[in-house]
Amino acid sequence: MQDANAIIERLGALFVDSFHIEVPSPDTDLLETGVLDSFQFVELLFQLEQHFGLRIKIDDIDLDDLRTLARIARLVTANGGAADPSSARPSLRAAD
């Protein structure tokens, strides 16, 4: 399993690639600061499933687990996210 820093780095890259957003720090509140809007939040769930091999049930979502990159990294670790990018499913996102 990856350590938290490696997951945070992957999450930062995911935000740049998927949302064109540079998150200032691992502890930036993505919801309170408006970094993510509601559509991007749904896309984030999809991207977490694709990049980390997670299965996230909408009923099980706790917004506090998704507020910061650090908290998302803990969620990925707690749910057995992919140990490396090659072990997760490829993204189905169309090229821009």
C-alpha cells in the first residue's frame, strides 16, 4: 500500500489533469474554499474509482472524508486503493 504522501501527490496530479486545478496544500478545504463545485465533486468520485480502483457507494459518502487531499488520501488507504497507478483501471475520460 502506498504511503499518504505518494497518494497525495497522485491526487494533486489528478486535480491538475482532470480539473485543471492546482490545490494549494494537502489541507486546503476543497468544498469550503470553492475549489470544487458540485459537478466536479461527482467527477472526483468517478476519478477516485478509476485511478485508485475504489468502489464508492453514494450512501456511504461522508463529505468530511473528501474535504482535503490529506483526508482523501486516508480514504483511499482505508479502502484499499491501488498500490500503484498501473494496478488501477485506466481512465475512460475522453481527450480534451
